[in-house]
Amino acid sequence: MARILAIGTTTLDLIFTLSRYPDEDVELRARGLRTSPGGNAANTLVVLSQLGHTCAFGCVLADGHEATPILERLARHQINLTACRCVPWPTADLMCSAESRRRLTDDCALSRPARVHR
């Protein structure tokens, strides 16, 4: 099997369920909220590790409790995280309408110095 290093971002997606697609500048109460670890590189490594490959990740990780679901998922799949750095949490908010349309807002604050994830 191959040894694979992926470089990319990983996020904890906040997925809001809405009754309809919101109009601009209109407040709308969400019917539900769920979270899901995301990011193309992280998701790809999980699949590759399930196929038996040795995987490592070079990425930016959250420096806070929000990273727990992501770290647990990657650890469960034995993905090496020594090339990752921790910074204030990047998130991606997904709002899904009843008609399955989406609006994605990615808000990433990188104001504090990074630290190595061990």
C-alpha cells in the first residue's frame, strides 16, 4: 500500500436546516443544526486509510474544543497529524433550504500564532 501525504484544510461544518432559502437581509430561524467534519483533503485521507494506505495530513487545525470531532475522526482512522498546525478555529456555515439549495459562508480568522499539534 502507498504512503500518502495530503495538504489542505479541515473544518467543522455547521449545517443549518431551513424552511426556505433566505432572502437577502431577512432573519430566518433555523429548524435544526448538525455538525460534520469536512474538508476535501481530510475526507480523502479517511477514505484512503480505509483502503489500507498509510496517511499523513499537513493542515491547519482548530486551537480549541471545536476541533475535537475532527481530531477524533482523523485519529480513529490512524492519520498522522504531525505536520498540522493549530490556529483559531476556521468554520464553514452551510444553510440548506427545503428546496436543497445552499449558501456557503466560510469565515476563517487566523490572528493568533500557530502551534504544532502533537
